[in-house]
Amino acid sequence: MATITISSKFQIVIPKEIREKLHLRPRQRLQVLEKGEIIILVPEVPLKSLKGVLKGMNKADLREKKEQLHMIRRLN
């Protein structure tokens, strides 16, 4: 586990091995999430990079059963 230090300007440096593993690059934006006393940094990804992620996904089980029954009743 890597340890970092907060500078006097409240800046941090992400360790090189983590930057390389996550393919982070300069000026990339990170979302900062806080849960209790835990800070989580999540890299933002461009929407274009998500194109095709759900290709071939089975849509049959997306709705809850209650909602499916409602839709079936409406169609009949």
C-alpha cells in the first residue's frame, strides 16, 4: 500500500505505479467521493470510450418482475 502526503496547498501526488496501472495521464479529471472518513478518487472516462460496452447484452431480464406483469396486463 502506497502512502502519500498532503502538501501545504492541499495537493497530493498519485504514486507512479498506480498512475501506470490505471493509465492516468496529465490533466485527466478524477471524481472525488467521500464516505465517512474514506476518500475515493475515480477517474472520469469520456462517453465516447463507453460506446459499444453493452453490445449484445440480453435485455430480457432488465425490468423487475412486478413491472413486467404490469406491462403484460397493459398489452392484453
